[in-house]
Amino acid sequence: MARRAAYRKRRQNKFGMFLVFIVVVMLTVVVAVRGIEMKAKLADNRQREAELEAQIAAEEERTQEIEEMEKYSETLGYTEEVAKEKLGLVNEGEIIFRDESH
């Protein structure tokens, strides 16, 4: 009877070890899959970050151009340019030559 109890106990220990082994393998698989997913997500995030940095640089350049245009629009040269192009005005003593085809 003691032999049977020992056999049964050894069998239960083997089964318990098998279950622990299965759980460890499953956890390892889950961690590996999550790791792969995280690496892919990290690569996507890095690409997105590079795209956003490029957009930021473009917007900063555009902002600088707008500021330069704003400064230029406050000058006398801009005012004269607009008056000539849009309104057809001329300075005193200027002679305008026009093409007859127009």
C-alpha cells in the first residue's frame, strides 16, 4: 500500500510538473508574440515621428516665409509694387509702354 501511495504521489508530481511546464511555455509564447508586436509598433512610431518632424520643419519654414512677407508688405517697395500691378498707378514722370496686342 505504501508503494501505491508513493507511485500515485510520483505520478501526481509528474502531472503537476507537466502543467507547470505547459504554463511556462504558454507564457513564453505570449511574451514573444507581444515582443514582436511591440517591435513592429515601435518601428511604426519611429516612422511617424520622422514624418511629424518633417512636417514641423516645413511649417517652421512656412512661418518664416510668412513673417518675411509680413515685413516686406510694410515696406514702400511693396506698396509701389501693388499700386503698379493691381491699380495701374505710376510714379510722376514715369512713361508706360504698352504692347498693342493687349
